[in-house]
Amino acid sequence: MEKSYTKGLFGECLQAQTQPIVIFDPQMTEPNNASPDSKWDLFWSFTRLALQGFGGVLTVVQRELVENKKWLTYEEFVEDWSIAQVLPGPNVINLGLMFGERHFGLAGAFVAVAGLLCVPCILVLTLVLCFGSISDNPLARDALRGMNAVVAGMVVATGLKLIPALKKNPIGTTFALLWVAVTVLSVAVLKLPLVGVLFVIGGISTAWAWRQMGLIDQAQNTPKPSTSTSDKSSAP
């Protein structure tokens, strides 16, 4: 009799079955061997995604790194973006630092950040100079307001695309979606401080994931019963 995990209300539940042990392992995700060819490739890739990030780069980063470049799987992107959000500073800068350092060390971290900042800074300064002369134009103000709805729709669409990645998360899809709902309610409806929501909800979720990983490791290290012993005991 072997042990396996099935998903319940609060994640993975241990039960006895005759199925093989199913263990969460980031290496079990879809193979992803693609990586930047060089530092120039890294620089221009991050420059290109930064130039597309009107109102936020979450949607663009996910599409470029996961779907187009295939440098990350959906699961890896969710994990890296979660860490980038927890760390102080802009999310995409934190992600660029982690991704660049992973492939090219400290120099890669600086190259990725340079790609995110150099050309976009020049473009933004140019737009500021040009926009100053038409900032009072009603058409220009209405155009900028219209972009808000587009950006909001892009962020929601990206979130929906990343939900399937929760299937391989140790806390389970149901529990993860539960905390998503609690977080949205706390921030958008109750207007609670972001720092408090991060530490309370994030802390509880992290503790639950740590518990689930402990159960998985325990099941993985549990020795299987010897079939030869059971055969001898059943023999006449």
C-alpha cells in the first residue's frame, strides 16, 4: 500500500491508495531549456518588453518570458513574480535582477536592469517634453483616461492565464484561490493597509505551504513495505 496526495479544501491531503506517490517538484513541470543566448540578447529582450509596458509590465513580461522566449514556465514565472512582489522596489526591476543573475551572474543582473531602464528613460523624457505643449488638450487627457481600462483588462487577463499554474503548487488550487479572494477583499473592499495584508495573509499562506512540503517530504522518505516479507507471511 503506497501513499498519495489528493487535493482537498486546504490543499494536498494524505491518504492511502494503491496509486504511485504524487510529489510536487518544480522539476516535474514542463521542460524549459531555453535561455538567453548572450548578455546582448538579455539586454534587448528586457528593453523590448519595457517599451511595451504601458501602465505596467506584468502582461508584457509574462508574454515575452513565458510564451515567446520560453525562458520560464508558467510555474517558474509565478514563483519569481511572487518573490519580486515581496521584495522592496519595482516588481519588474526585482524580476530582472533575479533573472539576469541566474543566467549571467552579477553582470547579468545589471544588464537586465539596464535594458529595463536605459531606452525607456530616454523615450519618457522625450514624451514629457512633447506632452508639455498639449497637456491641457481635452483629447490628450481623454486618450490617457481610456488607457486605464485597457491596462486593467490586460492585468486581469494575465491573472486568469496564470491560474492553471496553481495546480502544481503544494498548497493546492482551492486553497490558493481562497487566499486570492481574501486578498482582493482586504485590499479592494476593506481598504486594509498593504503591508498588514502582506504579512498576515502572506505569512499564513507561507506557513501552510511549508507544512504541506513537510508532509510531502515525509511521504517521500517513508520506506516502502517489502513485498518479499508480505509474500512469505501469506505463504502456507
